[in-house]
Amino acid sequence: QDTFYQKETSKLLQGLQEDCRVKPQVIIVGATRTGAVSAFLRRHMNQTEVIPVVTTDAHVPPKHLEQVFVPTKGKRLLSVLYEVLGE
């Protein structure tokens, strides 16, 4: 079963619900969407519209998504992530 990060993810989602004045965009990424993952989404994100993005090739993004490589130039990865999400 895909429950490896269930406890941590549940805690994170609950914190977002409690602390955010504006409903945040949540992106869940996985190689597969098993029954356990679908059950988790129903349990913890039932009020949220879920839009699956599927590709037939793990190395090619779907046509409606733009893939962009962001050079980190030695910066801390978390700092770079915040910069990208802020754009």
C-alpha cells in the first residue's frame, strides 16, 4: 500500500486548511495513482477539485504543460523552489 508518507502528508494538509486564509493550490506528484492514493485523496481532499495530469512517457510532459529547467547556481534548493513558486 502507498501509505509511506500518509502521516506527514495528512498533517501538512490539515495545517494548510487551518492556517491559510486563501485556499492554497496543492500539487501531488506520483508515478502511479493506486487505490490507496485515490482513497487518501477522497479522505483528505474531498472538498478540492482534483485534476489528474497524465503522460504516456515519463520523460515527456503532456502538451498542455510547459517544462522549464531552473538552474540552481549553487543556491539552496529550497530557496530556488520558493523563488519559482513565487513567480
